[in-house]
Amino acid sequence: MKLFTKLTLFITLSKLALVLIFLLSLPFLVERIASEFTNNYLRQQQQKVMEVIGKNGVGFYLQDEESYGSYTLLKEEYIALELTSDRLEIDTIENTERIVESDTLNYRVLIHTFTDQGNRYLLEIGKTTSTISQYNRPLQRIASVVLIALIIITLVADLVFTRFLLKPLGRIISSKLLNRKFPFRDNIPPVQTTTSDFKYLDHSLITLMDQIHDTFEKEREFTANASHELMTPISILQHKIENLIDDAALNPEFQHRMTEMQRTLNRLKKIVRSLLLISRIENDQFIRTESWSVRKLVEAVMDEIGHRMEEHQISLKLQLGDETVLHHINRDLIFQLLYNLINNAIKYNKENGIIRVSEVKKVNHPYQLCIEDTGIGISEEDLPLIFNRFRKATDTGKSGYGLGLSIVKSIADYHHIALSVKSKLGEKSRFTLTFSNETVKC
Amino acid sequence: MKVLLVEDEKMLAYEVNAFLKKAFYICDLAHTGKKALEMLDINVYDFILLDLGLPDIDGLALLTQAKKLNPDAAYIILTARGNIEDRIKGLDLGADDYLAKPFSLPELQSRMQAIGRRKFNIRNESIALGDFAIDLQNRTVQHGTSLIELTRKQFDLLSYMLLHKNRVLTRTQLSEHIWGSYSDDDCDSNYIDVHIKNIRKKLNAYASVCWLETIRGVGYKISKQL
């Protein structure tokens, strides 16, 4: 999941939880506030009454009677004062029922006892509970609406800001990672951001890729230098031998031995060339921009080595359509790949054998090219080794320096071609090339 | 034909020089880029064989300068670095051919001949070989009025040997010419024998091919009186 999606989810969920908690606790909170407010109100009323009593004496209210009561028209509040014989000190606020003019009503009542001129008095101030809670509902509604509005505003603000904040990260990913290809030759400018973490990430990525690129360039230079260092002495030797062979003064025996030297040197040359070729392929020194028809490529190979099949009475079964085209390839490398495979199919075939070059072309199935021979086959224990450099199948008895198939493997890897082999010793071998969708669209 | 060989490896230059002299080229040597430019300033050459890995001047830069001094010469790049980019750049800069070291000396000569034919518009009449007439331009072999069919490879072999007449060519040299860098190991030398056998068979039907000699243990040679 993308970071932005995760953050969006988290922010939304946490805000929803907040709203839920608040809405659930709102009735309780409002009630608490209303009750506190009422208590305060009752105390204030008490204070006012006590002030009047302090100023004017209890008589102001009692007027020589035992008790005094006063209530508002709708019985929402009342004040009662009476003489009491109870000696207990009482000063409480509680919810209780009172009967006022034959109506039983719930009141929040402040009960207070006090002594005035030697007499004990009991003061009660009450307020109906229904008036206390009358504002609860509208209050709750307003609070909920305001809260939800605020939440929505902050949510939008959070998301917009998060998006803005994460934008450099997206740019770093797309410019530095997604759209770049090994060996990162192009210089991409740093992403503009004020977030130091992103700056650090971007900078690290640039440094890392520059390092990879440098190493790659060094490797490339090394290959070129190694090529020069190895090929120059071989060159000198080759030319000396060539001039010597031509020297008419040489006797035939000498000339024959020089020829053998030349052959050996040629072998060395081929090995060095093959190794350098593999190294260059692995070092990405070939462009892959050409498009060629499979059939044309196979025919070009046949043009080069077809005569070898005739020599051994090997027949070719070409089961290819005309229209399959390979894209994004290096023509010379793919030619070399097919050349090596077909050359092997000839070299390790039997007299009167068959070579079958066929294709698998189906919708929704990667394109496959098979090269099959009726040759000596490869034993099971040799199968995993055949693509290793310098590993020669043990019992072929034929020459080969074990680099042909290594080159095949390198070229296949370079073109994202999957390579598989099936073989039955003494009967047949089958090499299957499975192309990526980028190379062949089915 | 006058050739300037620009090559810093003295031993290599010596061998190429010896070979070209034998093939009747007049060859000057330059071991540095500076020396090469000096010589190009005084002399006019038909061929300039240029090693790219010189100690003092970058080979491709030298090629550009040399082309100004000697625009009509044929340029062949010789290099052991084997960079694909070098090859493309060299040809872009106007080199006529490119040979990766190590190359075979007869191969160098045949490339020079091919460029010479193209560049200096030399049209040789068909060459007489025994009772046969060989036309290199049209790639045909004739006996009297009858045309003899040779495969592409067979004709390549025959014309390569004809170019190097009176000179033994080994199977290695021949297979390298025919298959280039694709030629592999010892196997190919056998195929050379097969090709020669087939050429002989085809031509023998018309007349003797005693001029095509087998040199035991070495290779083949076309002997021809000049």
C-alpha cells in the first residue's frame, strides 16, 4: 500500500474514532456541566437569601410564622424556610421529590441549616430537574455539528498537506528508481524539497547510482584495456607466424609445425575473444534497438553453416511462420546465439540426423523458439553444467572450449530470454528460448 | 601503392611492414601520432592504416586531422580495444574499414584491395586462371562460354586464394576469412577441405585445376605464372 494511502487511512480512522468517542461521551458531559451549573446557581441563591437574612433578620421572611415558602408561577423554582428542632448541621444538594400544591415534582434541592438568634432554621432552595436538562439536547446537537464540521475541515487540510508533503518522495521514486535503467548513464538533477529526510534520501540515491555508474565505467575501461593488453601480443605472434609460414626458404616440416602453432594460437585467440565478448555483454556494451524477423535470422545462420549439414547428411526441418519479428534486440548477438545453438546441433548430431527449428506462438503465451537435434544428447549430470564457462560435457569426445553455450546464456540473459534444455542421452537435445513480451508480442 | 602505417607497437609494425612490402606496397611507419601528422604533411598516401591506441594522440582525433591533410586516402582502423563504440565512431568519422586485432595479414591485404577497387575505381578485367576466367566484380567463373555455378562461400575462397596467388594460405587463415569471428575451433578447417574438394570437383568437369595445390599439413595455394 502506498504511503499516502496509509496516511489517509490512518488520519481518517483516527478522526472517526475521535468523533465517536466525543459523541458517546457528549450526553454525560452536558449533564455534568448542567448539574454543576445548577449547583452553582443554587449556592448563589442561598447566598442572596443569607445576605437578606443577615441584613433584615429571619423575621423578614417568617413574619412570626413557623415557615415560609415561595415558588415561581410554573413551580420551576421554590424557596422554603422553616423553624426546625433538629440540631444536626445539614448542607447538601440532592435530587429529590417535592409536593407543591398537590403536584409531585422532581427537584434539585439545596438544604441548608443555620442558627439565627438561638433558633435553628432549615432553608431549602429547589429547581426542577426538567428545567436543568432542557438545554441538553440542543447543546448536544450544536456540539455535534460543530465537531463534525471541524473534523471534516481538518481532515481535508491534513490530506492536502500530506499530499503536498509526500510529493517529493513520489518524484524521487519516479525519477531516480522507476524510470532509470542500468547503468544509470543519464544525470538526473536532485528533486527540489525542503524536507531534509527526502533530501537525504535523494542525495543518497544519486550518490549510490553514481557509484554504480563509476564502477560500471571502470569495468568497461578494464575490458577495453584487457582486450588491448591480451590482443596485442597475440597479434604480434600471429603476424610473425604468418610471415614465417610464407617464407619460401622454410622447409616443409618447419612450415607444417608453424601451421600447427598458428592453429594453437588461433585457439587462444578465440578463447580470449569469447571471454571478452561475454564480458562486454555483461557490461551492457551492446545496443538493443533492432528488429528482425526470426525466420530471416535463422536463414542467415543457415547461409553461413548450412553446408555443414549437407556434409553430414543432416536434414533441417524449419517450422517457422514468416511474420514473427523480434524487437529490441541486437541483431549480431541474436545471430551469434542462434549460430552457436544450430552449430552445436550440427556438431553433436549423428549422420543422417535431423535438426528441427520450431516455434510456439499462442495468444497469452510467451513466444518460444525450439532448436532440437537428434544427436548424442547430454547426460543428466551434465545438464546443469553446460552453460558454465570452460565446462565441457564429459563424454562428447569432440572439441569445444565450453564457451559457446556460455555466450548463448549471456546473450539470452541480456535479452531477457529464458533458456531451458531437455535432453535424452544418445537420442536428442532440445533448447527452448522463451522470449519476453517486450521482444515478441503474441 | 603507398601506405602509412601508424602503430606504436614496433614489433607489430615491423611484421605488417614486411608483409606489405612483399605484396608490393611501399610502406612508411609512424610510431606516434605526432610523427604520423608530420609524415602526412609531407607525403601523399593511398592507404593509411591507423591504430587507435596511440600513446600521444587519441586515435579518433588523429583520424579527423589526418583526413584534413590527406582527404583522398583510404583509411583502415586497426585496434585491439575492440570497443563497439570506437568502431561506430571511426566509421562515422570517415574511415573506410575497421579491423579488430588480431587480424590475419592476408585478410588486411584483401580488405585493402576491396577498398582500392571501390575507392580508386579500379576495374580489373576478368582474371585468367588456367583455362578459367574469373570476374571479381560480377563474381562469376567461366570456362569458354559456359558459366560455372559456385556457392557464395566457394567463390569467396577461390577469389581469396587468387588474390594471394603463389602464397600458401593455411586452413586457419581461410576459415577466418570465410567465417570471420564466427569461425570456431578446429572443426572449420575440415570444412575448408570440403569446400576445396567441391570447388575442384565443379571445375574439373571442364578443365584441369592443377593450379590449385594442396600443401600437405599447411593449406592451399594457387600457383599462377604472372
